[in-house]
Amino acid sequence: MFVASNLLRDLLPYFKRKLKAVYDEREIESIFFLICENRFGLKKMEALGGDKRLTESELLEFRDLVNRLSAHEPVQYLLGNTVFYGLTFNVTPDVLIPRPETEELVDLVIKKYKHQSNLRVLDIGTGSGCIAIALQLHLKESDVTAVDISENAIQLARENALQNKAIVQFLQMDIFSNQVNSLGIFDVIISNPPYIPDADKNAMHKNVLNFEPHLALFVPDSDPLKFYKTILDFAQTHLSEKGEVYFEIHPDYGQAILAYARSKHFTNAVLVNDLSGKNRFAIISN
């Protein structure tokens, strides 16, 4: 046997030994306890102090997880789910793993509109559906539409909506095509589009670069604002009179996005910092 015993708590030293070249100790512990909770429903203290013993097949499963984690595969893909804004979402390599910064983006919208009802919301590049679903569940009687170019992403987003009891219209759509002209008028247009320039690939962590979908991450160095420009062009004719556009952005391109918005006659365009103090969001309106 590759561990001292089949007690669940005795696997933690094994995790630390095998993964120390990939993660720091705190990250390893977080991953271990996340797996314990996901796989066995045990909280941290229950996993550490309990007498849960693993079967041989369970031990082999843990060894396989460690091997995949050693190859930088994200734990969220290993488990098949993650938590976003207090909700559980299934995730696969067809979609980005939802980030804490994107929770902040959702929170900006919810805080602004939580006392309004019947909002018409459009989420562009929905991926797992996390933004659209969280907004639909937290905004009273909201009418939420979400689009993505990926058929697999749309199918997964629909499953996540069903799992979370949210009512969202999901549409497979290329926003660079004339398809978008069929969409209506919206009070909120929100997007976390691809915004990492190709030149930054070499600086990316392996768990992102080797496993998450490049379609949802990267933009050409020659036109890093391509998604923002297209969405703002669309918003000129599809945003309600008092509506707002909410973007998650690359901190380096905030001013360029605001400049483009103003060139399209949007009179209100501001940047908002994330919790780490970086320019991470843009809010744009007429």
C-alpha cells in the first residue's frame, strides 16, 4: 500500500509529499479538504479527526487524483464541479472555471438592481452559465438570456440551470455574426469575454494553459479589444435607454475600453477595482 494506513486523515501527508512541487502547503490542504467534502461529505475537522477508512478502490481513486493534480489538472475539473456565488456548477474542460473576480462582477449588478424587477439581462460568452444563473436567481422576476459560441458550453449551462432551478434562455450564437441582430433590447448586458493577449501565454500557469479552453481565454495581440468593441457596437442598438454594460476586463486595457465606449457616444464609462485593487471591471451606459 502506498500510504501508511487506509484512514482518510493519513492521506494528507501523502498529498503534501506528492504535490509539494506543484502547490504550496496551504493550497495542498485546501485541495485535500475540498476532495474530502466533495467525495465523502466530510468537513475539515471531520476529515482530520474522524475514523473514516477507505476501501482499496477509494485509495486507488485518491492516487489517481494525486497523479492528475501533479500534472497540473485543475481540481475543479477532477471533481466535475465548483461553487460560484453560493451555487454549485458542473464544469468540464469545455468551459472556464468560474473565478472569484467574476463573482465580484455579478455582485456589482445584484447590488445595483436587487430592488428592481423585470430586468432584461443578456450574458455574452456564458460558458458554464454561472453569471446568467446567479443573476436570474438573485434579481426579482428577471428575464435572462445567455449566449455562447460553444455548443458544449450551452448544453452544460442548461444542465446547470436545471440543477440550480434557474430559468435562463441559452442560445448558441456567434456574436461576430448577424445572429445577434435577432436579440432584443436589454437593461443589462454583461460579459466576461476572452481578454488575455496571445503574448501572455508563456506567463500562464500550466493548470490554466494546458487544461482550460483557449477559445474562452485568449485574443489576438493585434486586436485585444475585439470582443469589447463588438459588444459595445451591439449595445448601441440593443441597450435600453437607462441600461448598462458590465465587463470583466484585463487591467492593462481599461482605459482603451473606456475610450472606445466614448467614441461610440456612451457618455458614462467608469472602471471599478476588484478586491485586490486592480482595474477589473468596466461599467458603461448612455
